[in-house]
Amino acid sequence: MRYDFDKPFDRSRTGMKWMSVPEGTIPMTVADMDFPLMPEVAAAVRAAADRGDFGYQTLRRADYEAVQDWIRRRTGELLPLETLLNTPGVLYTMRCSMYALTKPGDKVVIQTPLHTPSIKSASMMGREPLKNWLLYQNGRYTMDLDHLEACFRAGARVLMMCAPNNPTGRVWTKAEMDAVAELANRYDVYVVSDEIHRDILWDGNRHLSPTSMPTLRDRSVSVISTSKTFNMGGFHIGTAIIPNEKIREKVRDQFYNYGFSCGRPTVIDLDAQTAAYTCGEEWYHQMLSYIEGNFDLALAYLDGLPVTARKPEGTFLLWLDISALGLDNAGMWDLMRNKWRVKGDPGSYYDTADYQTYTGSEHHIRLNLATQRIHVEEAFDRIRRYFA
Ligand SMILES: Cc1ncc(COP(=O)(O)O)c(C=O)c1O
């Protein structure tokens, strides 16, 4: 079946992204897609409602098998079913995992630039965040392994990863992950990995989860979800992959800390997830090739302009370097609101402020390209015309 990703879809009454801009401005902010729910998932939601059993439910083996098989199709790995925990969401699971693996006041490493709520996780949970800023050289980010070691030496208990990284689009290489593994083992640190974007990969980049590495498997948690892969952020569901039984039990206990209902997905979430993983293969491939077309178009528009970007290795997010414009925060907002009328998320949201390159000016804007082609065309045409 052919899915029509060009089809107009009005999100102005319910979509957070579209509700936050004045008419005429193109929003490229919140990391969801402007495509409607896959029809197969919508049918599963309707079927759950028609079935009408909204009493307490036990998770079915088929729900776990759907996740297991999706992972096998993406990575070739057949994970034992008992290593998969159904969860009500990624951020929630990241925080529960950190909470389970640390004590109040323990040090936790985060690597910025990073998805804003993830930056807040450690301090909100009474842990001490240690920042390991990614190094930015020639338009590309890499992990600062020397500083990571310094954080571990200072007593960090957990490294919170974002893989692929939101907002920079980095997909960590095997060499980088091997270096993390060596340090984590040497300093006895756990690795908790947010892999919500791991199905969105470009140009043959391969995602490597710490839970798949013999050197990290027993000290790691990774969290995946249908949120980004199938544009299902409005559902409350995700899966934690936890190979080590003791860690699994600790994290599972945390899920129910705030009550039974908070720790589980709902009947609807579960049916939606299972439908997406079982019926979503075609939609997924067509979605990827459509969004890749958006990147090609956007990068062609940017060619030769003072604002620059690389195609991300993963994610549907373009991390636009605007440092050549020398704008302060107010200037950047003026540019987006009044000149381009294209709204992205300023780099400062992701804590880019203390870079080695920081000069006191705004230097990046994150633009979400998971939208109809017509919006990408109009947005980047506006940006190009501004510099004409
Ligand atoms: C890296 C990252 N983690 C987590 C989330 C949110 O996940 P959830 O809604 O399942 O908590 C997002 C959403 O943008 C994200 O980009």
C-alpha cells in the first residue's frame, strides 16, 4: 500500500507544534511528525474500543513478541522476551532507571547538547548532574572521552546517553561505544540509553545499543518506543531493554513508585504499539524515504548560505548552525518570528551555552523536517530569500 505523506493534515487545533505559532508561520519545533496516525494503528485503537474491555489487563505474550520481532527486523538480534519491560514512556523510564541505580546526591553524567527534559532529569531526581559537553569541530560533534573519564573519576554512578543524539543527530560509532564501555567498566558506571530515535537512521549509519554489547550488557538499560518511529508521541508507551536481571527488578520496582496506573501503559496504548510493530514495516520505509527527500531539498536550499547544516546521521532533526550571523538571543527570535517566519527551537534549549565555541551569541537552531514537503519547500525558500 502507498501512504500519502504529501496529503495536507490540519493539526492547528490539537497539535502542540501548530498551536504555538501565529497563522503564516511554519512551525518546525516539537519532535513529532505532521503525518496522521497510520491507518492500521487507528483501526487497532477502534477495535480496542469496540471490544470494550477496559478493566485491568495482563500483558499478552504477543505484545512482547511484537517488540521482539521489530527489534530483530531492525538489528538482527533476537532478544529474550524476559529482557523487555513494557513501560509508559521513554523519559519516565530513563528517570526510573537512574533513580533505581543511584542514591540521592549521586553524580550522573549527561552529554549536552541534549533534549531539554533529559537535561533536567538528574537535578529533578535529587542527583547531581555532571555535564560532558560534546566537542564541536568542523560542523560535527564527538564525545569528549577525556572529560567523560574525568566525570567518572569524580565518582559518577551513571552515564545517561541519548542515542542517536537529539538535537545533533549523531549516531554513536562502535569505536565511541567501545571507548564508553572501557571507561564504564574501569570506573564501575551504569549506562542508561535513550534510544527513542534509533529507528530513524540515514546513509547506512548503524545504531549500537549498550544492551547489545557484551562489554556493557550487564551494566546498561536502553529505552525504545513507537513515539518517533511511527509518530505516536500521543500514546503512553515504550519498552525498556534490560538484560541484567537484578537491574531489571530494580527498575521494575521503580515503575510502580507512583501507583499501579502510572507504571503501566493503557489497553489502548498497548494495542496501538502492537499494531504499529506488526503492521508498520511498509509505512516505516515509506516514511523514511519521504523524510530523506525533505533533507535533500532543505540542504539544497541551504547550499552557499551563511547558515549551514549537515545531514544528521539519525533523527528527523536538522541542527542549523547560525553562528555566522552573530545574533544574540533576541536577534535569533526576531529572525525566526519576523524575518523567516519559520519557528525552530533555539540551541540554548539544549544547553549549548558553555561550548568551547561559545561566544555569547546564539549559534544553532533545531528544525524538525518530519512534515509535508510543501512546508519544507516554503520554509527553506523563505530562509534562502532572506539572504538573497
Ligand atoms: C531524546 C528524547 N527522549 C524522550 C522523548 C520523550 O519521550 P516520551 O514522551 O516517551 O517520554 C523525546 C521526545 O521528543 C526525545 O526526543
